[in-house]
Amino acid sequence: MDLTIERMGAGGDGVAAGPVYVPRALPGERVRVRAAGKRGDGQAAVLEVVLAPSPDRLPPRCPHFDEGCGGCAVQHWAPAAQANWKRARLAEALARAGFPAAPVAETVTTPPGRRRRADLALKRAPGGVVLGFHRAGSAEVLDLIACTVLDPRIVALFAPMRAMLRRLQALRRDGSAVVNLLDTGPDLLLRTDGPLMATDRALLAAFAAEVGLPRITWAEREAPAEIAAQHGPATITFSGAEVAAPPGAFLQASPEGEAAIVAAVLAALPARLAGRGRIADLHAGLGTLSVPLASRGRVAAFEGDADAVAALSAAAGRAGVKVTATRRDLARQPLTAAELGAFAAVVLDPPHAGAAEQVALLARSQVQVVVYVSCNPVALSRDARAFAVAGWHVAAATPIDQFVHSAQLEAVVAFTRGAMPQRGSIRER
């Protein structure tokens, strides 16, 4: 079939009338494709030839992109076009929620080569170990030799890690390796499908010393992790507070992305908070937002992961930061309207599924400002609907592209009960 690509889909595929979904195709292009079966409400297709390329098409920088690596979806698209697409996706998500005139700022795009977290798949193969990301839409693992979005210090671990894993008896068929680049160096969480032998522990200790890893933790499948080797502290600093990071801890994807999110959150708060100026930070994690928020008022941080709560509490105590951390499963036990009444502002950074239960209570609460940090436009749109129905306004919305070349989108959206800001007082869509 010869098709004209009409738009870019939410997953980073070109979409033609039908709809027909064509990975690696761009809006405006005339393409020749091969049908590849049903997909959702339409049909999947494989790109065969680009008959008339878009002026925004670029040669991909990574050798694995044309091999179908699932880590990137739009590496062949000009950066400005990617930024406009992501801004439009945030505007559309808010419009669907009931905010068609939401003021959406220009996209903040972080640089390539700065991703500080990698979740790598491992498979034992004849003659060695395959280490990398899955091919797009496939369970097959693509063996990586390079990556233009990851920090080079993580990429430098690929070859020595393969050599080590080939000798590791605990890796029988498959496993995973999560690498977090902390201030103290790369922190490795290794999951395997077999038990760790004494020779394996010696191998991991020698590997950590050789490549400069402060810590390696290990677990069999999904069991709790244990320290397999440690040569120094595994810490990261948030706004001056040093946090001892648990193994595999959640971090914002890049330092620049974290800084952009923090800046947008702080800018969304009023200059003077009502009442006693207390702020609730929901789904606080290690305190990425809790610690900088403490510069604006007393922070009550709520998080479901016990290790993260312990790490944040200890860090806040050492740094003398006004943060109190509490363990609480906010999906099962969201803060009630009465509890929310103690806060002048609420910041929440929920997981990918969003925070429907908590948002429903927030929309009916007496809180004046809610700042929602989203990693999923679909969940954001659904959750934001509760604010629209309750008569709230969107005071500011900032798209942040820290997963460059992917379809993922971060956003910081400020909801307020007050009157809409005067036209021109903030950047408008």
C-alpha cells in the first residue's frame, strides 16, 4: 500500500487514514508499507520505502534505531518537531479533561546522553550474554553496543558487564540489570533466575572493584534484594540533602529533567502560602520534590515504599530540612478531605496509572493549589477531569521531555481554585 501519513500517534508511530499505524514514518510523508495485521482500532503496517520524506526527517544517530530498538521511537524526527508534538499532546490531554484554553508553555527538552537510569534485559545465548533493550513490540532483546540517550558512563559498562555475566552461574537463562547513576557512581541491581553461589559473590565483588561500582545488589527473580558487593556509599543529593538510595530506587530520568520539574513545581506555588504554609508531597519517593519544597514551607511527605521513607527521613534529619516523611499507600488510603485541610498546597507525582482516588478527594477539598507532576498524559487527562468538574482552573502547564526520542512525556500542571490569571501574565498556548 502507498499511504500518506496524516499525524503522529501517541506511541510515536505515523498514522494514515484507516487508521493505519506505521512505525518510523513521519507526518506529511508519502510511504509504501506492508500490512502487518490488526492493531487496536485499525491496522499495523511495516514501513518499506519512504516515497516522499518529511523535511523534518533526520538520519538517526544511534546504530540500533534502524534495528528496531524499543528505547527510541522518533530519533529520526527533528528536535523542534518532537518538542511541538509533545506540547500539543499535553494541550490535547488537558482539553479532553475540560480545559480547552489551558496555558501550555513551550516544551523543556533535556539533552541526549544524559539519561541516568537504565533497565536492561539479560538473556544467556550461545557463546555469551545478550544485554540491552527489547525490540519495539517484541520480547526479543536487542544486544546493545551503543546508546545515544543514556549517560556514556552507563554505556561504558555494557562490554565489561557482558563479560562478567557470561561467568555468572546465577544467570541461567534470563534476568535484568537496573543501573542508577548516582552521585557516587553507577549503582547496579541485578536480578537472575538462579541462586547466587559463593564463586558468584567473589566475581561480583571483583567486578565492582574493577569498574568502580560503589554497590551491587542482587535478587533471585522478584525476591527482596541483598547486598552482594559494596565498596563505598551509594548516595544522591537533592537540593543539598544527601540521600542514601535504596537499590533500584526511582530517580527522575536526567539531572536536567529533575531540575526542570523542580523549577516548574516551585514556580507554580504562590509567593505566600495560606495559613501555616504547610505543603503535602504525595508519592514523594526519595524526596526529589520534598527537599526543595521545604524552602517554601513545612513539608509532609507521603510515600508507600518503606525503604524510600526511611532514606528520606534520615536525609532530612541529617540536613536539618523541614520534611516529615510518612509511609502510606495512597492508592488504598488516600488523604481524606479532613487531612487535606491542613495544607496550603499539595504536590503529587503519582505512578504511571495516575491517582484517581486521591484526585477525587483533592478536587472536593479546601486546598487552594494542587501541582500535579505527570508521566502519563492519558492518566493526567482522566484525573484532571475531576478538577474541571469541580470548577478549578489550570494556572500553568509545562511539558518536559526528559525521555528524548521516546513517546513518553512528563508534565507539571498547576491547578488553582482562584480566579484565572490575567491574559499575558503567563505563557499561553
